[in-house]
Amino acid sequence: MTKAYYFPTVRAIITGILLLLIGLSPIYGVMLIDHSVTAGIVFFVQGFFRFPEIILVIIFLVMIISGILYLINARKILRLKLEETGVYYMPFAESAPAKYKPIFNMFFLKERLKFIPYSDITCADYKVDKRWGDFVSIKLKNGQSVRLLSAPFTMADKKEVVAMINSKTNDRDQLHL
């Protein structure tokens, strides 16, 4: 029973195109003013040799690179994987510095999937919250709760994840009785 949930391809392509357009916006701006493609490219390259502009050029370059990565990996962005032994999930702002984690995950600079064995899980719930929206929450035996990054999934996918996790934890509990 291995089930994988990927980031929707359409959303990844749209995100990649938007990041590319934002990253190339300085070139477009100069092209509109000077009516020349080479002037836009020269403006972008000259930004590497002046101090305040180098920070902006680096930010725009990161957006261009991440846009290209989103377009290349549009069908392969794994968000959640349910296996026979446990749950692999995409961590979202769980470790330090938590303040900057969402930014790195947005730009596809993600860390590896984390693993929770079914033996550590008590149950999974589908929750609707005004602040966080609807999400899947996994309660662990040590009292902690893990919120799965499930925003790109449909409601049916979220309910399916909850049902699969609960069936695995209930099967395990019935074996020990």
C-alpha cells in the first residue's frame, strides 16, 4: 500500500512561469524604456558590479533559477508518501529558523521528507481552521501534533490520507489486543 501525493502539475507550472516573469522583470523594464533587448541584458549584467544592485540581481537570479526548477520538476514534486511502515511528509517550518522555512520551501529549496512510523502515531484528523484553513493533523504518542502540508491536495485526498493513516494505526492496535 504505497501511495504518493504530488504537488499539482498545473500549480507548479504556473508558479514556475510567475517566478520566471518576476525574475526577468528588470530586463523587461529596461527593454521598454530603451527599446532594446541588449540594453536590458547589459543592465542586468552591470548589476553584478555595483554594490546595492548586486543584492537585487541575486534575488532575481534566485527567482529565475527556482522558476526553471519548478518547470523542470513540475510532475515530480513529492509532498506526501504513505508506505507500509509509515508516513513520509514534507516538513513545513518545523526547525530553526522557522521564520524563514516557508520562503525556502516556496523556492523549491526543500529539505528531505521526514518519516513518522505508524507505531508512533495514535490517530490522524481532518481539521478546518479559520487561520490555517483545512489540513491533516497527526497526533503522536508523545503528545505532539504534526500538521501536514496538504494545501495543494483536494478535500477527497485529505480525507483519504486520514482514512489510510487511521486504518493502519487501528490495524496495529488490533494486532496487539
